[in-house]
Amino acid sequence: MSDLRVGLLGAGWFGREAHLKNLLRLDGVRVVAASSRSPASLDAVRAVAGKDAAKDMHLTRDWREIVAHDQVDAVVIALTNDQHHPAALAALAAGKHVLCEKPLGLSLAECDEIIAAAEAAQRVLQVGHEMRFQQLYVRMKEWIDRGEIGTPQIIWCREYRGPMRPGWRSRRSLTGGMILEKNCHHFDLFHWLTGRRAVRVMATGGRNVLTDREILDNAQVLVEFDNGLHGVLEICLFAPCGGDTEIGLVGNAGRIDSFNQRHQLVHHRFDARETTTIDVAEPNEEVGFQDASGRIDRGIRAELQHFVDCCRRGATPLTDGRSARHAVAICLAAQQSIATGRPVDVD
């Protein structure tokens, strides 16, 4: 089977550290092109890829050249959030498979257009919700599906960390807002772990400390799901350093807590009054990346391998466009609730 020829749209810090480094280590994959508006980023691509691999790559400052390239089978879109929609539409129209970083779009209309374009082109559309591929949460979902906590009643996420990297992530027009940029991961995980859909959101938040930025620096979000499940999310971006993201569930028969920096799961059984703690190691071959607050995040290699497998088989990805749209809908409802001070129904 011939190599899948991949073009990277957006070779900035995340594109290189998360995607390029892992793509270069996948069997049956050849990175044939990369783009960045920054000449320094293109120089960094050459350094990461090595001289031999880089000399055969098409490096450009315009991602549109890669989309039009007839030697590209699939693209990974790691551009700023505001460019996900035009880049995905252009790539799908050109017959490329697409792995688009989250969020899928800045609005539900953008999401719907991308989903429709993928269906019309009969091409794979996968969205970069890599937390579903982290072994910590894979194991957590196995426990939930086995009934280890009974019927889930409450799910929560608590993340108190330092600021995100400065630059475009500080601008609302480029990110779509802090909750959309940061917490679509967590709401996607809520939906995937429980199989429940959000129906209503109430949120509060503000720009209390990082006042030089356009986006919120803290928020507290309550989510009502169908079948009675409730979700709670707390996010703070002005804590002095990166701490564990704590994600947990409690049901009518038990509770699970997860800590993503310790790679640890804790299971409490209510009936036997037992507590079990396990360490969940990630594969050594994964190239993890360190975010601005010093935390190590993983799941990208498994996500990319899944994308390659789906492209080869013509399969629907685990993180497809429709599931990604639901995460966008929750985030937009939360941001609207903060703006209006009222509950908002989820589309």
C-alpha cells in the first residue's frame, strides 16, 4: 500500500510540536508539504524534519498552495481557529481528506457547511479532539461502560492553570472565545464518556486578571444533559502554574476521578466501600508536547494513526464532524449565557 501523502496547513508551534513530530514517526505516512506565514516557522519545519526529508517537502507561506497540490492526499489543518472553515472547505472541494484541529468552526453554520462538504466529497472529516485518544480517558470510558459507577449522575472538569501562549490565542476574533478555544475538548469528553447530549447551559465568567487580553480568563459552566445528567466545568487561566486537569463522574453506584498529569484514575465503589487507584501510562512512542503552563499533553499520535486508518478504509472517525459540532454548540451556549446572564438552550 502506498504512503498517505499529508500536507500540514499551519506549521506554527502547535502544528510542529503536536502534529509534525508525530506524523514523521508514523509508518505509511509521508509529509510532503507544510505551510506557515512565518519564515521562522518554516525554518523550524526544516530543523524538525531533517535535511533529507525537508528538501523533498513543498514549503510555502500560503496554505492554498498545499490544498491545490496534486501530490497531497490529506491535510492536517492547524491554522488559527478563524481559518478552519475556509481551509476545510477548500481542501474538501479539492478532494483531500481532512483532519481539522478543534474547534471545527466558529459558528454552527460553519460546522454545518464543513460537514455537508465532507459528505458531498465523500472524504474523511476528523476533528482534533485528541483527549478521546488519551489512554487515561479510554480506560475511564471502559469503566463507565462496564457499569463500574452505575448510572452517571454528575460529570465535572476542574482546570486551574497558567495563561495560554500569548499571540493569536488572546484575540476573540481569531479564537471564537476562550471557552470555544479551550473547553471544547472537555465538553466533547463529557459527551463521549456518557453518551448524553447537552440541552441547556448556564454560565458565568469574566476577565478579572489578564485584562490585556480580549478573551475571558475564568468561567464556571453548568450543563444540563438529557436523561438527567448534570455537568460542571471550572476553568481559570491565571493560576501561577499548570496543575492537573481533574475530570470525574459520580453515579448511583460509584465514582471515578482522573488526573491527567499524574496519569492516574481513582475508583470508589459505594457498595463495598473500596477505593482502587491505578496509574495509566501512555505509549512511549508518542511525542507529547508541553503547553505554556508546563503541562504535558498526549493523544496526538493515536489520533493521527486513527485518521490514517480511516483514510485508508473510508471509515467514519471516532471524532467526526457531528460530534465536534455538538461540542461547539455547548461552548457557544456557555459564552452566550455569560454575555446575557441567562440560561441558553443548546442547539
